Amino acid sequence: MSNLSLNNALVVKNVSKTVSSPEGKLTILSNIDFIVTKGESVAIVGASGAGKSTLLGLMAGLDTTSTGKIFLNGHELSDMDEDGRADVRAKNVGFIFQSFHLIPSLNALENVMLPLELVGKQSAKKIAQEILFELGLKQRISHYPHQLSGGEKQRVAIARAFASEPTVLFADEPTGNLDTKTGENIMKTMFKLNQESTTTLILVTHDKALASMCKREIILDAGLLVKDSKIEK
């Protein structure tokens, strides 16, 4: 399969990441190689320190590889400067984090509208309202983050991430700050939106139950890709 196939959302090709430490060079990732096609849901799992968050940062263009190449929706991130990667992120990537990352001075509606306005969407308010209503937040759109529960904050974060119809949505331990039941509901919401859209979902987690909701699992161990398999339902 060509690296630049129109059906590929992400191509990670022989990627390694090394950093300097007092003890010398430290290898965080070594020769990672896989392809994610559009619309897939992929869990990247492994113990703490396995390299999951580093890999997410590289795939999203937040950091650069030491060796190897990464293509995001056909754009070669490893060839770009920081501004170029930021432009690709703005047009192609959505994020959901464990700590929500909502802007405290903006209400729920304004938080969802913001990324749409940054890319010049004319109907930002209408799009934001529709997705917030769909996620059951009709009565909460004028509330500020400090007035929302943890689950509501994460639903606002999900709305913000999906509203711009990103090519790839990266979710980094998205239920880490939520109780089990709320976390399960949040994940169901996220997968429902994933199935209804063409957005590719990359879920970084150490939680096997969450990972099992994806269609594919990539396991990292001490910076190595040790398993890449479809998840049997």
C-alpha cells in the first residue's frame, strides 16, 4: 500500500525518538512502523513509560521524529517546520485530553465555537450548538467549565474535537479523571460519533476495557511495537 494512499489517515514509517539525558542518549521509541486507514479506531496501549504519549505527540505533529517519517492525511510532518505542522494540525487534527483543556473564561458553546472560528467557519455557532445538543448539553451551553461536572466537561471537549470534523482525533487517557460509569458513557459517546463521521480515532490508554472498544490494538513495550492486531468482538 502506498504511503500516500488516499485511504490512509496516518502512516508511521520506521519512526524512532531519542533524547539526551544525563546518562547519555535515551531511546524512547525504536523503529515504529504501521498504517492507519481512514475511519479506523485504534487503541495504543502499554504500561507507563512505554512511549504512548511520545508517539501521540509525534503523530499529531507536536514533536519531531529523530529518524523515520510520519504522514498525516498525506502531509509529511517530518519535512515541516513548526508553523507548517501547526497549520496541518489546525486543519486535520482534534484532541481530547484527560484534563479536558477547556478555556475557563469561555462558556460551553464558546469553547466549541473557538476552533471553528480559528479556521474561518462561517456557521461556527450553528455547528457548535448542534453537536452540543446531540451530546445532551442543550441546558448547559451557557455554563462555564467551573459550573460543569467532570463528565459534562469531557462531553464539551468531545464536542469541540468533533465539531471541526478532523481527519484524525487523538484521545489521550480521555477518561482518566472520571469515575468508571461516567467514563464508560463518555467512551460510548466518542465511539458513536466516530462511527457517524469519517474521523479516525486514535485512543492512547493503559485501560484494557477502553482499548477493547476499538477495532484495532497496537501494544508498545519499552519503546517497541510488540503487537498490532484486530480486536475480536
